[in-house]
Amino acid sequence: MRIPVAVAAGREIDVVGVGQNTVDHLCVVERFPAPDSKQRLQTLAVEPGGQVATALVALARWGARCAYVGTFGDDEAGAASRTSLADEGVDVGHAPVRRGERNQLSVILVDSRNGERTVLWHRQPALVLAPDEVPGALIGRARILHVDGADAEAAIVAATAARAAGVVTVADVDMAFPDLERLLRLVDVLIVSWEFARTWTAAASPETALASLARHGSALVGITLGARGALLGAGGEVLRVAGHAVAAVDTTGAGDLFHAGFISAMLAGLELDAALRLANAAAALQCTRLGGRHAIPTIAAARALARL
């Protein structure tokens, strides 16, 4: 079965990403802390992150031509985040720097027993990307637009521009917001976590949630299930893939890499089943090392695990 959206060929840019970037402070703990307790960190690491930003880094490492649209603070963290993208070959020329503002930061507690993480984040209101800062012409030169919906109005403007230009929009949404339904009506490929799907739809099962999400009009809807794999729905059919048995160190960035893997498959023209397997494999390998960027696997490793 083919992926039910057509990705244009012969365009200048493969993927434009509109979304947040952050600098992650990864704190590995013996176990998630109880209230009013203390424990020594087993490991502390600091590296850039963010859903869309990390997906773009993965895609750039795999050979895609990428551009990032989002805001940076003008502090040390903002400079590090911006440089981390530029050094990977991601175009940041359309990403504004907010003078006098601190970049978004995250503290991520990683449970050493199973690699599960809890994210605490802070973002200054001034870092919101304004709708008039969205470069419609840039999006029109792309094959795929990838959004996270964090800056709702900007994401809607970007997706509207993409729809007008025949650019496929992929969304990685993990939080509800008032204009979410407006955005979803413009999304061609919607892939979310089971945690978000369950909260947003109040569904009792992933299959029920999948059907509920599909009503918004996306040609393809997916739900990631962590260690249990993922499922996709398209054209009335549901495809499933089981999780891979890996030694999980840190689940940070697993969803980002699932999206990167699926987008890579779309760019390569793979069939839907192969795209699901590649995305699932990329996400699994991402969990085997600490950190969102450090852990990004090679595309060859992901293809090998997916048996492609």
C-alpha cells in the first residue's frame, strides 16, 4: 500500500520545520524521585533538543536538505541551539533571534531502570513565533512541512501556505491548544503518542483514538505506543508494527526520530508498510543512548533494523 499523500519532486528544499528548539539538561536518576527526597544524579548531560529541531537534525544527517523556522534567545543556550542546527547543515536563516530573551530550556529526568523520561520545560512568552514571521515563500519551495503546533497561529499560517503550494504537512503534536482543530484540518500526516491521543480523544484504546483523530481529515494518522510499537490508519485500513526489544537507556527523542524516519521514507518514496517499519526502527534505536541528538542513529542502522 502506498503512502496516501504525494510528495512533490524537484524542489529546492526537502523539509521545512516550524516549531520549538530547546537545550536539554538530561538528569539520569536511580529512580523517579519521591516528594521531599534527595538523590545524587548518576549522569548529567546538556545538549540541544526540541521535537522539530531534532527531527531536522536527523534528516540532515541522513542527507535531506532542511530549513528551520523558530525563535532563539540571544543567550548562551540560544547560541548553542542555533549553532547546533547550522553545524548540521540545517538552514537557520529564517529563524529570528529574540534580543534580551533567554532560550527555551528543559530539565529531563531519566529513570535509569527503564529509560523513561519526564520533561520539565520553561519558555519565555516572547519566544512565540508570530504568524507574520512565517516565510511562506520558503515553505512553497519545500517538499514537506513539519510542524509541532507549539506556536499555534504560526503553525496554521505555515500549514495554510503548504496546502496552497502543494506541500505535504506532517505534524507532531503533544499538547492540546484552542486552535488545534484548525491546524489538524490542514495536516496530511498526523502522528502522535498514545499518551496525547488518549488525553485528546478520551478513547479507551489506540484503535478507537485512531478513528477519532482521522475525523479531522488527515490522509494518514498514526499513534506511537512506545515499547509496543505503533499503528497507522489510512484509507480505512490499519497497519501495526511491534516494538523492538532494545536495551532502553533514554526515551528522549524517540517520537522525534519516529517522525524523522517516516518523513525520510516519504522522501524516498517507500511503501506505507516500509515507512512504518523504518520509523519504528529509528525510534527504537534512539532509545539505546542518552540524549536527543547524541543518540540519533544512522539511516543505515535504522534500515537494517527495519529489514529494508
